Amino acid sequence: MPLIRRHRDEIAAFQARRRGRPSLHSLVVEEIRPLTDDAVLVAFTVPDHLREAYRFKHGQHVTVVHRTDAGELRRSYSICAPAGSGGLRVAIRRVPGGAFSGYATEQLRVGDTLAVLTPTGRFTTELDAAAAKHYVAIAGGSGITPILSMTVTILEGEPQSRVTLLYANRSPSSTMFLDELEALRDVHGARLSVCHHWSREAPAGEAGPRRLGPDSVRDLLERCPPVDEWIMCGPLGLVQGIAATLEEHGVDQNTIHQELFTAAGVDDLTNGHDRPLVHSEVTLRMDGEDSTLTLSSRGVSVLAAALPLRPDLPYSCSDGICATCRVKVVEGQVEMDRCSALDRAEIRQGYVLACQAHPISERVLLDFDA
Ligand code: FES
């Protein structure tokens, strides 16, 4: 890379990091490896001058951007390498009709370049080298990607802690990282227990298939208490069902860390048609620069309306689950369609998701720098 471009890249990454925002850089694909029939592992080379920018916490994700003649595709993928390893890798499963996943699993080649946002996300745990905790990790399908990063990071960073992993898939052949988990069991011995739940095939020594759900958690609470922290990632039904069971059993909510990998099934907070009709003057502030547009309370989201004007706005899923587009309401009021990415404290402080926000007052000021 020419020196001037490299320098510009480094400065952009530094400024974005100082403001707590991700920045976008081109990374070269270093490795592509099949994980299952429909999933691949994609590893990127991170150049030395961007190492700090791509440093991540276990459980965080990156947004991968693929530009085509028809436009831009953005997808969020959890990093499936341990924190501090220096490796940046994601797992991509082909989704029926999925434009990006189809491209990534069939056409992407080693040596290709993709734009990748620096890591974001608050699905993580605090590490304490002196801790001796029991973590229960629960993963459904592709939900294993952040869980794998968290499991390895915890086992390496907390030498006295142990992890019980409950992992749901249809069958061994659809299970990502099956061999890697076996290898981890060999390395960490009794500190890592992996319990596969295959819905279409009986695990060795069992009479029938095993499904992961609230009963598995009840059983675990009876058989191997105490559990200090719960980490889970998967589809809504699995995560919500288990969270409800934990609540029934009086598990402290502060010990439960959860992430969804899709917004499918997440209830809308508001119905756009019930909103009072307001034509609002919306100002967006980012990098100290204001951009103003007029927007209807019943129209597209603030993010969708603003992108043609400010293509540099940070975003990824556009679905209310990744929080990359988090912004603070400094003046006026907005309503969100849905939100499963902000915690109560952030909402109280006035943060909203630009991809879900609609103005409901005549003037609104949203600050991405806050
Ligand atoms: S872009 Fe993902 S929550 Fe808004």
C-alpha cells in the first residue's frame, strides 16, 4: 500500500477510535476454509498499521461490506477468534437467497479485498485472571461464533475458570467448529465440557436426538450448580426461552449475557401507522459536521433517509440488533421501530438506533459524536 494511503488509513482509524466509532478499511482475505457443507471460515490479513484499530474483545463483531454494481451489501459477523490472538476471522453460513452469504461462500477467493468495519459490540464479559468461575455458554447454530471466541478467551485468560458449552445443531455435519471444539477439550481437559444437542441425530451412546431448550437448562441447574455467568447467542426462540427459564429460577439478570444473530421474531416497539404525522427537520452531527434533512415521522428511518447525504454514517445490520448506528438524541424526540441492541441505561441516557428511529417532534438533533 502506498505510504500516503497507509498514513491516511491510520489517521482515520485513530480518529474514529477516539470518538468510540468504527472505521472502514480494506482488508485482504488470507484464508477461506469450509466449516460445513454450507459455511466457510474467512480470515483477513490485518496490516501492522491497523492492528490497534482491529483489536477486539471476545464476543464482538465486524461488519463486512461488499460493493457491487447494484449497490452495497453490509453484513455483521461475530469474530470467531480469541481476543488478543491477533487473528481476525469470521464464519459465514449460506442463507437461502442471501446475496452476501451466497457471494462469500461461492465466489469469494483468497487474495480478494473486502471493506471491513473495525470491531464493535457489547456482547462480552469482564476478564479477571484471578477468577474461578463456572460459565455456561449456550449456542444455537451460527451463534457459536461469538461463543467460541468467548470460550477460548475465558479459558486462556482465567486459568481457574471453567466453561460448560451447550451447542445446538441439526446434526454433526451441520455443526461448525466440531473438530476445533474437540481439540479445545483435549487442551483444557475438565475445564471445558461440550454437550452437543443434535435435533436430527442421536449423540453417541444416546437413544434419540437431543434438543436444546429450557429443559436442558433446568437439568443443568440441578446437576452442576453453581453457575456464575451465562453467555448465549442464537435465534430468538432459543435465547428468549432460556432467558425466561433462568428468570423463573431466580438467576441474577446481571449474570446473563445474550445476543441474537437475527432480528427475525423481535417484536416491534411501535407501529408506524399509529404515529402522529410530523414533518420534522432532522439534523445529524458527526465529526463536528451538521447535515440537515426534512423527514416524515411515518417515512423511512433516519439512517435510511440520511445515508445519501452522509454515506459515512456508521451502520451495519439496519435491523436494530448490532448497535453500530447508535446515536444520541440531543434535541427533540424520536421513536424506534424495534430495539434489541441497547440496554436500559443507554436508552435512559438518550441513545437510539438511527436505523430504527423516526422523528416525532418538529426539530430533532442527533449527535453521533456524543
Ligand atoms: S445498523 Fe445495526 S442496529 Fe442499526
